[in-house]
Amino acid sequence: PPELARFINPDMLQTSMKVGSWIIAVLFLNHMIACAWYGLGSIVSGIPTWVDVCRREYLLNTGAEPSLPWFYATSLHWTLTQFTPASMEVVPENTYERFFVVGTILCAIIFFSSFLSSIAAAVALFRRTREEQHVNNANLIRFLQENHVTLDLAGRIQAFLSAQQTKRSVVHRVHRSDVPQLKQLSEPLKEQLASEVFMPVITQHPLLMVMKMTVESCVTAFCLGAMSQQSVLASHSIFSLGDECRAMYFIVA
């Protein structure tokens, strides 16, 4: 909701979502390995398995048969210990289980290292962004103080910049100039892309609509060579009364 937007830091939200997605991915991978680990211990017969050993120990300690949720929790616990330096009492009891453990450890080496490096990179980027914001805010306050700006105007300036910073990630769209790969397209593809992007917008103007029906190639040339995109925040002035006309603006909400 818009009322909550000013209380949410976009950079922190983005970092939290990245870290959360990695955690969910690791938990899902551990869930799959835990299910496979329990399935291996249940299917193999004629030789000792970790399921048999745990069942005997559970019966010896409690006098009751272990439930399926208990086995799942034990399997998940064992799987998590393979991804971390932790340890537990469950160990492989036969050759099949030992090969499975070797595969799990190799998988953990690859995925868990990637998991840690991704989290470290995301947190480091967030810290750098926060440090830049703190430096910019400190310079702004210093500028206002050194130039004896009134408290009323200084408060309005800080409130405006804070609101703009919050809305920037929501308002800004990905423009053609933000995608360097588009410069590598051939001229026919550039013309077709520009036509599909800009033609529906500019032909809302009656003159350009007539030109499209008569000389469509001319309007296509406009789309390729004369059109550009710009994201505008609220309360931002595009032009003022009396300014020399240098461009025509088509507003897309």
C-alpha cells in the first residue's frame, strides 16, 4: 500500500528478498535430499540401514514405534548437518548409504559455497548503498547548514528527496537506453522494435495517425530517430510556462 511505502527501504526489501529466495532454495534442496535419504534407508533390505538403527534406539529409549514425522525430522536434521559443520548421531550403515553421503557432501560443497557467496555479495552491496546514502544525506545537511537555509525550507527539501527516493524504484521503467544489447540489433530489427514500442503511443495524435495511414515509413522513422523514453517522478517539472518548445511529450501512466 502507498501508506506503507515510505516506511519500507527498497534496497533493504530487495536484499531481504534475495537472501530469502536463497534460503528457500537451500531448504527445498535439503527437503529433497532428506526424502531420498529416508527412502534409501527404508527400501534397502537384508543389510543394516540407518532407519533400522534409529528405530531400535527409539524403541529402546521410549518403548514406542517412531512416527513418520520423527523420521522426516531426523532426515532433515541429518541433511542440514551435511551442508554445515554441525554433526549428529545418524551415520551411514552400508555401502549404498555411504555412496549417497559422498554425493550429498559434494553437492553441499557446490551449493552451500554458492549460497554463502551470494548472501555475502547481496549484503555487501546493500551496505555500500546505505553508506552512499548516509554520505549524501550528510552532505545535504551540511550544505543546508552552511548556507543558512531556513528550517522550514530545509525540512521540505529533505521530505521531498526522501519521498522521491522511495518512489524512484516504483516509477522508473526499463528504457531502451538502459539495455545495451539493443544497440547490437540490425537496422531492420531496430526499426521494427521502435515501431512496436512507440507507434501505439504517438498515433494517438490525430496528425500522426493520418501520417501513418498515408506515409507509414515516415512515422516509423520518427519512432526510430526522434523518440526517447523518460521516467518522471511526482512533483517533477518537465517544462515551465515560457520555455522554448524543443520536444513533444506523450504521457504514458
